[in-house]
Amino acid sequence: MSLALTFLSSLCYRCKVLVVGGGAGGCSVAWRLHRKLGDKDIILIEPSTVHYYQPLFTLIGAGIKAFPQSQRPFKSLVPPRVMWLKDQVDEFDPCNNIVHTQCGYRVRYEVMVIGVGLKNDYDKHCTKCWCCIQQFDGGHAVFTFPKEVGKCSGAAQKIMYLAHDYWSQRKVHPRTNITYVTPKDALFGIPKYARALNKIALNRNIAVNHHLELVEVKSRAAVFRGSNGQTVTLPYNFLHVTPPMSPPACLTKCSELIDDGYLDVHKYTLQHKCYPNVYGIGDCLNTPNSKTAAAVAQQSGIVAQNVWNTMYGRPPTAKYDGYGACPILTSYKAGIIAEFKYGGTVCETLPVDQVVNVL
């Protein structure tokens, strides 16, 4: 009996702060808090041994960066005194302040930060993208944007503009037609930047089709569904698909924590609406901000301060204003920088007009 009890106790951990997810959000919160807490007061749960800096993926797809440049050993990103549990959460139990992991551990926490991000609904192919761009010798090139919320709303356009630039340099462009297909009403959610991108697409003879969602890919044709249910088939010689994305299953199966699949938090404090000792950060939130690395950078300070207040029985006072930023490369030498807050309010930080090619 004593052996059984010893074994069971060895499968349990306790901590003051539990961080679930070792992406940019989870790691940044752990770094902000670790100096204030003791050894192993923070547990960070992350199954991966390699961290990928995802904003580089578009640059890898355009040949600007090499794939190894996007990687770092995850161990090198874990702050001192933080315990890294190389595991994955299988089930959240917020009523009892416990998570259950795939390896059979139970982790009990005082405050939890969830930063599990979004999963791509199929594998990354940024290195393959660069090979295909180089091999393309003309024809119809189709670029798509997903209906679902995804990472960095400008990424699908970045790779298209970079491909256009590369094909122009290689003299492939005169025998190329480019089409951009999106289920959205506009090229970008902020009117100022949408107008600028419309001009760029028009000047480069890029055909833009709105209100169409990719539903099927055939060997040489892509099938789209329109807002009225009609189907449109476009033949292609080159197809770049920005995949649909969604939160991982560990979060979506916990109905107490989510709203429409996403972590249900107050959009200003990032505190969960039902569980005051649970906070969220990054792409897995249901907040109406753009899902970008710039958003995570600002959110991490807000979350760290509010977590600290919660630990000591004080209300969360730090407020996130919805800031997000999206640098959209329009060629290998230029681009525009979109910066905005909740409500689509433009909040540019450079002393120039950022819709002009400023890079």
C-alpha cells in the first residue's frame, strides 16, 4: 500500500503558476514571472524539444531565410528556476485547479496561463514553397486565404507579393497570371491598409476574388464555395494554400473554458470569464485582435502583471488595448507596416506614412 501511495504521489506536481504551452506567449510570461518566484514555483508544460519562430516561415517560403534559422532548442528558452515538464496537457479541470497530462501526471496550480496557440490543419510546407516558386515557369498561380481565424492575416499576401517579385526578376511574370482568393470582404480588416493593398494588387495585375472559400484541391484545379453556396473551379499551375487553423483538442474539448472553440477571456484583462485564476495569451484566445507576434509581445506584460495581482488577492488592473502589428512585405525590398488596436483603430508608431512602401 505504501509503495502504491508513493508511486501515485510521484505522478503529481504542485506549483504557484502553471504555464501551458511553450510558444512565444507562454515563454515570455514565464520569463517575466520567474525572477519574482522561487525554484519550481513555475511549471511550463510543452511537449516539443524544438521551438520554431513562426514569423520566419513566410521568409523561408520566399528564400530569404533558411529553415534552420527558425529553430532553437526549447531547453535554451526555458527561464532559470522554471520547471519544464516535457509533456502535453490531455485534459483541463479548472474546477479543481488541475490539469492531466498525456504521460499520466496531474499538475495542481494556483494560477494558470494557457498559451496553446493554434494548430495548422495540415503540415508546414514552407521549404517546399520556396522550391515550387523557383521551379514555376509560368501559368496560373493561385494564392488562398482561409475562412477560419488564422495567424497573421497578411501572411498569405506576403508570400504572393514576394513570389511576384521573384518571378518578375526571373522574367517569368510576363507569362504568369496571379489570382488571390479570399472568403473575406476585403484584402485586410483595416480600411486604410486594405486600400493600399488594393492599389498594389491592381498595379501588379493580380486578380482578387472575394467571398470564396477553398473546399477541395485536385491535381490541377482548386474548388471554391461561394457565400451563396455556388462552386467555382480555378485551374492552376501553382497553388499556395494558407491552411485553416484551430485551437488544439486539449482546449476545444474543455467546454468550461471555451467559447466557440477558443479560450473565453475578458478582452482587456485576458482573465478567464468564469475562472479568475486562469489567464490566456496568444492565438488561442477569443479576443477580437489580430493574431500576431506583436500582439503576444504586448499581451505578455499584461498577463504577467495581472497574474501577480491574482496571486495576492488583488483584481487585475493591467489592460490590453488589442494592439497588433503586421509587416506586409510587398517585394524583397519594400513593404507596408500595419499597426492597429481594438475596433480597427490605426495606431502607427513610425514618423512616416506606413501604407507607403517603407521597408
